[in-house]
Amino acid sequence: MYGGTYVNTCNRCNRPLKDSASVKRGYGPKCWKKVQLEDEEQRKIYEPCTIAYAGLANHTMREIRKRVLQGDRTECRACGEPLETGEIQSYDHDGGLDLKGFGQPQWVYHQCSKCKHQLSIWKLRIDLSDLEKLKPSKSLKMVEAV
Ligand SMILES: [Zn+2]
Ligand SMILES: [Zn+2]
């Protein structure tokens, strides 16, 4: 092996890396910041919610949908479209519910298929307690399992 095959240069701008911390992560300090920002942007676009177990998360969302449709309210308050045609959606939110299958607390809402009116799940007063995690500290092991 020639010494030159393993050069410690930045993965982004190709300039030599000057300290061991930079070498370890593969980016210089400035590029590292940019890379992290880009990562965050990507996550916002493609992954508004952090899913730990896709199957379990899907199950949770299906259950919520079922309960919403069984609830007192059957149509969109804004346009009258049946709630049935809309979708249950969620995104990471500190004040949300710590739902099974998700890596972060979720803000859950129903979105009308016609007028896009968003109805927070809290306003529907349905019981979701059995869909919440008992111990949120398990999230580290979940990442491994996936
Ligand atoms: Zn760089
Ligand atoms: Zn509507």
C-alpha cells in the first residue's frame, strides 16, 4: 500500500485536514458545520418524523386513524368533506405524544383531503394512551435493532 492512498483530506472540499478531530469525522470544521446543516435540511424535507420501527409506527398511525373515524366528528369543520378521505399525519414535536414506533414525540393531526384543513388530534379527545411508549429510554436500542 502506498502512503498516498489514505490521505486525510476533507470529504467536501478536498483540502488537507489539520487536526485529529477533523480527520476522525472526515471534514474540516467549516465543512462539518455545512454538512450538518445540509443533513438537517434533508431531514426536514424527506423525514418530517423520526421513525424507529416502521412497522410499529404504521400500526400506531392506523390505530389512530381508526379511532379518529370512530369519533364524534365525522366531517371537516371547514369544508364538510368526510374525515374518512383525509390522512393522519405527524411530525417531530417536543410537545407531542411519545408514540410507539417513533423515535421522537409526535404532533399528530388529521388533514382534510379537500381543503387541507389540519385538525389536531388533541381536539378530537380520543384515547391514545395505549399507543404511547411506556419507557422512552429504549430509543437507543431501537436504532440498533433496525
Ligand atoms: Zn472541507
Ligand atoms: Zn376540509
